[in-house]
Amino acid sequence: MIRLRQQLRIGAGFLPYLKYYLTPESAFDQLRRRVENREQRFLDVTKALIYSNKNSPYHQLLHNAGCSLEDLEKSVGTHGLERTLENLRDAGVYVTVDEFKSKIPIRRGKLTILSAPSDFDNTFLMGRSMNALTSGSTARATRVMYDWNFFAEEAANELLLHAIHGVMEMPEAFWYPGFPSISGVHNLLVHLKFRKPPQKWYSHLKASMSSRSFMTALFLSCKLFGLTVPFPETTELQDANRIAVWMSQKRPCCLKAFASSAVRVVQSAKKNGLDISKSVIFAGGEQLTLNRKEFIESAGVRVYPRYVATETGLVAAACNEGTSDSMHLYTDRLAAIQKKDSDKILFTTLSCNTGKVLLNTELGDAGRIRSRPCTCLFGKAGMNTFFEEIQNQDKLTIEGMTVLGSTMDAIVSKLVAEHGGGPDDYQFWESESENGVVKILIAVSPDIPNLNESTFCNEVLSRLRSEGVATNIASEVWKQAESLQLIRSQPKVSPGFKHFSFIKKS
């Protein structure tokens, strides 16, 4: 009964969400106002979601650092937001990715906090939100809550991105998994706020009964506002030509997809002599490497990176004036600083509508943060902080699916041990082809006998599948893509004679 009431409350919010739609002008005004008021928005979040919640790990960290709400307000007024966050970081007010995932306790001096993933939840959203799972970054996926106000905020960012690149009038398609993955649904709901649903939604996964029921209800609701929502069409990785054909027929058009999926579409178009030029691809979910970018652009397609995290939603995106890997940070909703003596990024949420509350919280991503003026609409709205060279050092992201390195390490370590190997008899090598297709090579010492490549990789995927719903999705997509490969080779050591479990871009 409680769950039914919750679903009814969520559903009741959908029609008002659709009724009041965004235009480019209203989206720009919203972003500009949020940027102008970001310091006050930060203080509102800390007051409502941290200082008023004694169970919050951030509350305990701030208390341990001797920082009251009044102290925080004074610091923001004197030093500004980012400098205040840096001072808090130096005082021990930060959370690492393993602490955020509750894999290890939070320890600062004599303080020890035994947290659970739910301790970082936005308590305001309890009972009136829809739930999503992170993409398999932990053995037990982390629940993240979303509500309609959150999607409405993101819609302003996404609408402006479309306006900047001149794709508002272009036919658009998604190639994202349907339920239980959140990526496709997330993008769809954001697009509905500015009345631009995709013409096609291609899904890596076959729709479940619950997914079909959800889409039917969504389809009927959107009809009331004259909007047509496509049902997800099962399109596995080897069927990329279906998207290439659609793009060739609709060009110039727009595609939103994982970076590796975009590469597959271009590969198929080239192989079959299809012209998809003058189109635009927004690539997210994994790094748009230089190889990938150049390969996609060789088909006459413009491609731009988007940075999205389940815990935060939309994080950053590229305009058409910067370098290939430079993205505007959405500073209307997020603040970011570097971890001390590291290129890891610490995030802070500036919205009371976010599902997870972040205060100097690490999500595993690293890169450079720079500030410079920009004449695009993002820059004119005041968003002149840029992310560059973003990569994730703690997670494996292939075909848009993310799994924490420690999860894969534990699975392979146990499997190698079962065949008589030791902890240093294997290693993960990330390999990227000239076309930007990424695979994980599992290098296992030749001294370990009786290992069959197909059997070994299938067993790794089977064990990954059993870890939970989110890792099950990753396992299925990686199986389609043949993303894992066993090679018999001695693990590499660094110049300092150290053995690292993961070696990027071999």
C-alpha cells in the first residue's frame, strides 16, 4: 500500500511537469539566475540537508572540523564558494569514492563514521521520488533518487546544449538501454520538458514487462500534450547498422549515445557506404578519446562529449568553441575542486532537488579544472568553469557500462586462485583500437595451466552478472561487445618495480 501511494504521488507529478515546458529563452534565464545565486544555493543545501540532519556523514565531518553554519556563511561571504570548499577539504571535510560507496569507514583523526549509502540520500525526496541504480560501480549498486524538480533543472542545461549546437530542429534518436538501466529514461524525461522527444529510441537491452508497462503509461500521458514517445527498439551492439541507416535517411540529424556505441554506428556507416555527414552526435557515458573523436569526425559528423553521473545527473558538456575534451561544468547545479595533491575531482551539489547530497565528494573521476571566458550561451549565462582531460581511474567503463575496478579485481582474483594462481599472476590492460573501440585484456601468467579463453571470460561475466541488477546489465552489454579477452602473458611491472592491477590504454 505504501509503495502504491508513492507511485501515485510520483505519477501525479508527471502531468504538471509536462504542462509547463521550457523554451531556449526561459532555459537561459533559469541558468543565469542559478549561477548568480549559487553561493546562496550552497548555503541552502547545507542548512536543509546537512546541518539539519545529524545522521549525515557531512554533518559529523563539519562538526569534527569545528565549522558551524554561521562559520560557513561567513567563509562563503568572505572567501567565496570554491575557496571555502578548499578550506573545508584541508580541514578533513571530504569523502572519497570508497567512503561514499560505504566500502570503508570514514576516518579523520579520532573520528570514525560507519556510513551506509542511504546516509548520503536527500531526505527531502523520501517517498516522492523514483529510484535508479548506479551502473554497477559497486558489488551492490547504489540507489539514487530522482524527482520532477531535478529533471526540470537538468532540462534547462540540456536545452541550452541543443540550442548551442543548432540541433533543436533536427530529428533525434537515442541509443541507450531501457529499463532497468536509467540512462535512456533519464534522457527521455529531460527531453520531454522542452518538448523534444526522440523520433527513435534504440535500446541495447530487450524491454522487460515492467519497462513495457512504464512506456505504455508514458506514451498515453504524453499524448495528452500532443507528444509522441517512441517505444525502445531492441538493438544490440552488432545491429549498429540500423542506427546508421536511420541517420543516413534523416541527415542532418542528432544522435545521443555512449561514445563506443557512436563509434560502432560510424563503423557500420562506412562499411555499408552510408552517408551520415552533417549530423551531430552527443557522446557520453565514457571518455570521448581523441581516437574516437577523429574516427567519428572522419564520417563528416560533429561529435561533442557529455559528462553524466548517476549520482549527480548532468555534470558538463562541450560547446563548439573549446578543445576536443573541454566541457563547461554546470556550475548552476554543481561546484568542483581538486582533491589535495591529486587530480581527482571533489563534487558539491548546489540543489535541494538532487538525489544524493555531495559535499567535497569524490566519484572516482580525475581531470583538470580551468576557468576562462567563453562567448557561447553557457558562457553568457556565467558558466565559465571547464573540465578537461576527464577520466576515471577507479572504474572500468566499456560500452557505456561502468564497474568499479575493485569489483572486477575481486572476481578475477578468486577465479585465478581457483586455478592455482596468486594475487600477482594477473593484470587488467585497457586496450583501444584506432577506431576507438575499447576492450579489457586480462593478462594471466602462462605458468597457470588449463585456462580456456572463452570459458574464462564467460565465467568472469557470469560472476559479474550475479553481483546485482546493475552489474547484470554491464555483463550483458560486455558479452554482446566481446569486451573481455584473456591473453597469456606475464603481468607488467612499473619502472619502480611496482605491480598495478590496472594499466590504462595499453
